[in-house]
Amino acid sequence: MTNIILLTLVLTLFQIWLIPMFLNLRNMNYLMSNRDEPMEMSITVQRVLRASANLQESLPAFLALVTLGIILEENLVTLGYSWIGLRIAYLLSYSYGIEKIRSYIWIASVVVLVLMALRFI
């Protein structure tokens, strides 16, 4: 299950830093500046950043549950990989502006977190 934690951290790195950076390469002068003024961002970059903020809200709960699973030797592998897959699908659906499906994917990811927590009862 440590692989799940590492994969989640890679996803986090990509979603929070690498993807926005690559989408903003045309603003490299701004990124290397003092950033005194707000940067103009494309709709896609704004969506990716909102999806990143959403990931940061549920990431602590997920990491805590997986860590607890390791400590208590509870097998959460299937649920963990399901959550990661849903978060990737959420990022893609948000980036491309697929509204309703994005919301269903988010709900499914929360359900997975609840199912993970219920394994400890």
C-alpha cells in the first residue's frame, strides 16, 4: 500500500505543479519575475487549479486512511487505486469542462473515502 501513497504523491505533484507549469509556458517571463501583478490564465489553467484545490481538500483524509490501513494491516488496495483513478478522471473532466460527469466522479471519490473509513469499524 506504500505504492498507493507514492502514486498519490506523484499525482499531486503533476496536478498542483507540473500541469499548470506546462500550460503556462507562454508566461515564463512572468513565472521568473517578482510576480507583482496577477498573471492572466487561460480557462484550462483556471480549471486545473480549481481541480488541484479540490484534490488538496480530500488528500489529507485519503493519506490518513491509507496510512491507517498500513498500520492496522487493513487491505485498502482496491479502494485506494479506485480513488486515484477517480481523481485522475476528475482532473480530466474538469480540465475539459465536462460539468455533470465531473460532479458524479467527485461524488464517487467521496464514496470511496467513506468506504475506506468504514473498513475500520
